[in-house]
Amino acid sequence: MVVAGEGDGKIWDIIDDRVEKVTCPSLKGHISLYKDMKTICFLRKIYRTFQPDIVHLHSSKAGLLGRLAFPSDRIIYTVHGFDSLRLGHHWLLPLERKMQKHCAAIVGVSKHDQKYMFEERITNNVSYIYNGAIKIEKQLGISFPGSDKYQKTILCIARISKQKRFDLFIEVARKLPQYAFVWIGNQHEMPNLPQNVMLMGNITGASRYCHHADLIILPSNYEGLPIVLIEAMCAGKPIVASRVGGVPEIVTDGVNGFAVDNTTDDFCEKIDLILTNDDMRKRMGENSFSFYEKNLAPEKMVDSYQELYNTIYRKTH
């Protein structure tokens, strides 16, 4: 069973029909005492009705309210990027410290997450499990309109937010006018863009576009273990990304790309280095795919969570 708040509905399109889908209308991203209390009541009713053996919560809102609603000895709480709390919403850290005992296990998505949870005195049954991504085969008929006028195509898949450095993306594009820069994930049109920047909007299944780019980039202020980079690796692409969160754990400098500081010069230097050397680009793409198969295939993640589920189940039954 999956319980989710009201959004754009796309989550239901990708979940198997054998999974029971439950919408919780009061579960919202913003803080509302009335709606949050309503959500807790809704979740408690879910528990009384279905008596789940395992409750797997995900950060951040559902992770907090769910720990107040469900029995703590049945809860796994996955933190999808601890830096979003530590750096983006640090005022929530005291609450996270207090709530850490309201679950049986806390899972980060990178070694970085685990390390900084310990540093912030969140230590109750904390471990990490790398995210995985399902391999998507290359599809014909996909293109980036207008990119054929440029030497190579650089792709970034992300929402436009303060966290994701769209401003840095634009600065890099201005300094490298010979390349096409494509961004997938914007909700609105953006004015005054360089000619070599193309925005394709919010596309379901955007990962299939990775196959058709020459390089994947991700400028960001903080990350956990970005799914988009894992998808880029399973498409066999080199990567240039911000050196934040768990990114350096999967992007090794000179092997499958570069993890760099958030400066225009650093991004430009590494992008140009890769795209002007076809042998390097090919080798890095091959290394990306090899690392994906060994460490980030979905079976690795599923097996790790299955083991954790079984451990908690044995303790409660």
C-alpha cells in the first residue's frame, strides 16, 4: 500500500496496479496545524484498518507526521538527503533529534548522510542504503529541438528551485556558447535566456532523455544521492556535478566525470575537457555504467531494504 498527499497525480501512474493506492488530501508540504493533525488522524485510521507489519516513511513531512501516527517499532524512516534539513531547514534539527526514537530504523541515502546525522546527534539505528534506479533502454524518436546547431548537448534534469542552481546553469551556458544546454523540469517559462539554452518543461519519464545527451550536469547547493545522476550512469553518460552530499561517492574525478565546486569556471573547465575529448567521454560513460551495475542497480537497494524489513518484522512478531 502507498499513501501519498495530493499532488499532480503522476506518482500513481508509475506504481504497479497490484499496489493499493491511498490519497491523503490533508498531507501537504507546508505547515498547517489543522491539516497536519487531520493527517495524523488519517494515518492512525489507516493503521487500525490494515495493521501493516512494516511502515516505511520518507522525508520530510510524511516522515515526521508518520512517526507520530504509527507504532515506532514498525517504522523505517528514510531521509532523502540529510543536508536538506542540516543546511536548508536547520531549525528542524532539534525536532529530528527528539523524534529519532520514534522509529525502529533511520536510513540515509549516502555515507555523507549517515556521517552528518551522527554529527548532529541523530544516532538511533542509523544506517545508509544507496538509491537505485531502473535501467531504461534507449528509445528512438527522442530529440532536443534546436540542439543540432551546436557541437554537443548537455542535459540537466531538475526542478527549478533555490537548491538547484539554475543561475549557475545559465552562467555556464553563456560561457560555453558552442554547446546546447537543455533543462528538463521547469514548471514555467524563464525570460532572457541565452540562445543555446532550451527548457523542455516537466516531462514524465525524463530519464529516457539521458541516452540522447553527451553529458549530464547537476548544479546544486545540497543533495542526498541524486536519482538523476544514477539514471545518467545507467545510460552510460559522463557527469559533471556539484561536490555536495553523496555526489562524490558515485562520481569519481577523472573516472566517470567530475564533482566540482559551485563556480562557473570549475563547471566550464570540466565540461569542456570532457566534450573536447571523445575518447575520454566514451571511457567515462563506460565507467559510469560499470559503477551503476555494480553499486546502484535497483536490486541492490531492494535487497538491502528487504533485509531491514525482515529484521524489524522478526522483532515485532
